[in-house]
Amino acid sequence: MGLFTCRNCIHNPAQGLTFGPGPGFCLQWGALLKQPDRTTCKYLHRKDLPHFLVREAQVEHEAEFAANRALADVETHDDVPASAFDDRALPRAERIDPVTRAVANYYTLAAAPTVPLTRRSRLITLFAGSRDARRASAHACLVRGMGDPQSRHEWFRRILGLIEEVDIEFVVSPSDLIGSGEASKADVQWEIANIRLAAVQEYGWHLGREELKFPLNSELEALAADQKWDGFMAKLGELKGEWADQIWASPAADALHSRLPLKPAPLRSDPEPRFEGLGLRDRWVQKGASSPPREQN
Amino acid sequence: MYITAQRVRSSSLAARQGVNAFLNLHDKAEARAENWDNPSIERLADANPGILVDQECDVPPGGNSVRSFLDVVTADTTDVSRVSAALEAFEASLARAPLPHVETIDRVAVRFNAERALEPERIDEYRRLKARVTLLLERWLDRDAKKVASSGG
């Protein structure tokens, strides 16, 4: 398994080690990943575990690829040229699937330097609440990837949203699986559950809350070890309220989200914005001539 | 007589907006074919507008989107005061009427329409167009009167 490939990086949010065949999309470089199981880079941020648990391995990986400016082949260390996303230019065989396209479009909307942090953060919510396995993964990774000091108040909001959906079941369709028979639906389920939990754990690390850094109690761990999916999800449903309460109660969180609430979107005074015109164009009429001054578009 | 004022928006990137107004007269042959006591504004404006004799344009005409328009049709001999009175009465009924609103008042047929984005301010929009119609009509009649005076008639 390519634990240090783009497949297992949060910057490629809609793919995983067991799901998401075909090309992926890297939010770090804004590039298509034609062979996500063969590429990597020094900024890899592992999906499967929280950063504080794999720090040493990641530092080693960074050192290994420090000479490569951007994407590199994970075995040969050769630079891999980045190709931008342009759906029109892609040959039919290389067309990316709708979920990866959604990620690429998210990047297009969110990456512009003029896009404010609040809007970037709200774009993430477009992936929230999905019953699709790959979108569920994308949501968890996007929430996890936004953790920078400037956006902590937004991160706080998004992490609470992620905790809210941590026990939501999702659909794994056969087309989501990679390889032929290498991965099963259950593998995908457990991988995505781990991705969600790792996001909560990383947030707990930033808050300095042991309960969130290590959220699995003995009962939950036993259910995971025995691969009892239904029981595991039901237990998550019981625990998620406690996790949210811990975040709300945290003094550190108070400092992070002590900003004024965002202004609500304005109400419309009209029933709907209406842009349709009369469907008429004016005409040029010479003096002394007889011609109607308007015609249909 | 057919006078129209229309708010247009140019299709260029600058999207200039303004009011363009045109005054048309019907020659005697055309005039005879119409019933000027109850003129058909649809037929006259859209098919038989008469001869263009004067215009006042903020935006070069031709190919612009029309956002609103005010059409007035009446006999060439109708005086300004009757047209003004008809336009006042039309304004009073416009506030309650759906668009397009068409009404014939004292042998003056009036039609007003505006795109939906302008509907909430329809009265203001109507007044702006009405001012241009009145301006054009007064200017034409003033010019006509001077011509008659200079020719000794």
C-alpha cells in the first residue's frame, strides 16, 4: 500500500488507498494526478492517521523528497510535470470523474487570492452531509486541510459540521473501488471512518484535548478491531455529542472562535432576482424613413 | 403621430444605458387609413410607425437591448396639452396595472412596458420616459410653429 503516495494525502481528498480509481486532483499544486498511486511530494499530509502520530515518518518523507520542487515519482524520485485541470482539453480517455471534477472546481473557486477565508471555508460545506463515500472523504479532508492560524474560527465551525456527520452512513458503489477485487466495500468504509476520525484527532491536538486526540474508547476500539461496522457507527453516534461539547467547552476554542458571528445573508425583498428582459433590440432608423424602432432579439 | 421613448442598454462591455426617443409623423395617405379616434397602438408602433422626423438619443441606436419603452400614438394634429393630460391619466392607472399596460385616453393611445427588474420602480421609470416624450413633442411643435411663422403663415 502506498501510504506515502498522493492516494493517502489529504490534498487529494476524493481518493484513498482503497477507493477512487483513475486520475485524482491535488489541491496543494492545483494539478491533475494522472497516477496518484505513483506520485508524491514533500508536502504529503497523510490521510489515514493524524499528523501528530506519524510526524517522524513524515519528516523522513519530507527529507527524502526535499530536492523535488513539486510532484515526484514515489519510486524513482523523478520530477513529475504538473498538468492543470482543463476539462475541455482532456482527451475522452482521461476525463476525470464527477467527484474529482467537483474537487477541481472547488480549487478553481477557492484558490484565487481574492477569495476571502470565510467564502473559502463555506465552499467546503458544499461537500458536507453527502451519502457518497468519496464526497464524505473529500469533506473530511477539506476540513482537515484548512487548519491554519488565520482560519481557526472557520475551522471551528467546519469541524463541528464534520463531527455532526461522523456517524452518517455513506454509499460505496462498485465503481468507487480501485483495482479488480483488491479492495472491498468494507475496506472503503473503514478507511473513510479513519479519515474522519483523524480529522477530529488533529483538531484535538491543536486544542490540546486528550479526549479528542484519542477519541476511541475501549468499547469503540473493540468494535473496530472486530470490524463490527453497524455497532461502530452506532457508538460514534453516541460519542459525537460529547466531542462537540468538549470543543464548545474548551478555553482554547473560546479564544479561537471569539469573533463576532458572521453576518447572515440578506433577505430578498423581491420574490426572486429576475433578469429576463423584454427580448427586444432597438434599430437604427434614418430620419425620413419608416421603420419600427424595435425588433425581437 | 407616433412617439416612443425607450431605455436601452448597449451590448458593449461598457453597457451604457440611456433613453432614446423618436418622433414619427404619418403622411396624409397613411393617416387616412387609420382610425385616429381609437388608434391601434400595436399596429402603428410595430408595423406602420410613420416617418421619422426627430430624435433625441443618449446611446447610439441600433442593436441595444430595450429595457423599457413608452409608446404614444395620436393624430398628428393633437396638441401637447391633450397628450400631457393623457399621460397623466395613464400614470394614475399604471400603478395598479400589470405590464405591458395599454390604454387609450381621449384619442391618445399609450403603451408602457418594462423588464421585470425595473418593475418595482415602474412609476419612476415611466416618468423618466414621459419627460423625454414631452420634450421631443414640445421641441417638434415649437420648431413647427417657428417654421409656420417664418413662412408668414
